Amino acid sequence: METHSGNVLLLATGGSIAQTSPNDPTLTGEALLEAIPKLRGSANVRVEQIAQVSSPDITIENWLQLANRINTALADDHIEGVVVTHGTDTLEETAYFLNLVVQSDKPVVVAGAMRRPYSLGADGAANLYNAVSIASSTGAKGRGVLVTLNGEIHSARDVTKTTSNLDAFRSPNFGPLGFLVDDRARFYRSLERRHTKNSVFHIEAGVLPSVAIVYGYADVAPDILEAVIAAGYKGIVWAGTGSGSVPKSIRLAAAKAVREGVVFVRASRINSAPIKRNDEVDDHALGFVTADSLNPQKARVLLMLSLAQTSDPLEIQELFDTH
Ligand code: ASP
């Protein structure tokens, strides 16, 4: 039998992996472990229930709670790694938040399931088993927060949910960092951007500045953007077409918001390669920030954390270019 030597902390939050009926993620973290006989007696996994929700209901308060718990746990010499179980819909946002604020190089692995436990071919048990295996492996150390489903290991920064199939989680433009081979983590590359111990972010602040995402489409009118600005959001991520383009109809309203102190980040609604600065849009003159290769939902996470430190667009650009 495959053995795991590590002491791993499992933080359960709900999601389809814990879903016993179409509407209820009621299985506890304990129950999830119980369903994996292969883990019993091999890994030493302690469980704490952080939430019991479907992931569209995950809140920033949950993120802060998870981050605080992980930071305390990983400061303990006896804990080698942390696994978080999470619904797949917002999994990438939680994972990227943790990637920016966890203060340890020990493994943190986020896992979910595309099929519920009562479905034929349910993937939750395998994904959780793999997550524990990765969290107790030395190879995972120092690679930032990781996400595993479908036998793949992805960086929290790059991964996104792309479909509703078993292979839903992909890292467009980059690919996975590694795979599970014979139940063991095998890595082929690392994340170059700053993360965990090397990120500049902390979570001392209990509240994060509000950031909204506004979607771009053909013939978009500025009224939605103007309503978001009027609502007092400190930052706006523009989920633009193609390489984050901003139509002329939007530029005026966006530039006015920037002059009033709102930070406007240009991202893309497609899985774009890095957004090019000052290409078609004069970002420098308009005071816009570009999201590099982050999708809009991840750009929002980074912008919230950045705004807790500064509202200077050039300083924020530097954070987007490095994290
Ligand atoms: N509704 C679920 C959630 O995100 C979907 C899933 O976990 O796959 O919590």
C-alpha cells in the first residue's frame, strides 16, 4: 500500500466533493477521509471544517479565515502541509488568494471534484487522496499553492476552470506544473512569479477594498461601468474582449474614474497570453493597469490585496508584473 509519512491538516469548505444531494454539500471533511480506505492508517490527517458551502457562497471572510488558519498551522513544526477541499466554481480564486498571502513554503494543495460522491465515476476520493500525497511530498515545497484534480498538479496562479468535464482545470498558455505518477507527485517546472513567502502581501487588514469586474462585449454602453463607479468601488477589473481591449465608449468613463482615484485594470475575457501595455490602448496616458496573464477573477484578487497597500497605478502595475 502507498504510504504517506506526513502530518497533514485538511481544511474542508464544502463543494461538490462533499455534496450528498443536488443542493447540499453536507459531507464533512471527516466523512470524505473515511471514504478513502487507502488513506487510513497511512497519512496522519487531521481535519477541521472551515465552511460547508457551495463555492459561489465562499466569502472574503472565508479566505481570511483559511489564510490565518494555514499560516498558524504551517508555523507548527509537526505539520508538513495543508489540503483544502473546495467547490470548483471559485476554487481558483481562493487558491490564488492563498498563493499570495500564505507565509510558508510548505505545501498547500487545493482540491475539489467535478462529480458528486453519489455519481458514477466520482472523482473526489482520488483527487483528495492525490492532494494528501502532494501535501506530504517534499517536491511540492516552495512551489506556491497548488491545485489538483484529474491527476494533474497546477499552480494556483495559472489554473482556471474551463469546462464541466473531469479535465475542467487547465492552465492556459502554461500547462500543469506536474502530475501524479503512481500516486506520487512528479514536478516538471515551477512558478516564476512571487508567491507565498516571497509575495509582498499580508493579511493583517481584516477587510479588503472592494473591486468589481465589468464585462466587455460588442457595442457595450458605459452605463454599467458608471454605475459601478458611482457605487464606490475602489478598483475595477475590465474583462475586455481579445487582448483586453477597451472600446472608445468606455475609455472616457474609465479615464474619469482613474482621475478620481479608482484603479482600472485591463484584463481579458479570453484566456489571453499577457496583455500588452500601451498596445491599442495608451495605458500610460490613461493611468490604466494591465493584468499581465491573470484572468479577470484573479486580477480582482490581486487588485484587492494591492489596494490594501497603495492606490498608485504604477506601483500596482509593478505588483501585477511580479505576482
Ligand atoms: N457548485 C459546486 C461548487 O463550486 C460545483 C463544484 O464543486 O464542482 O461548490
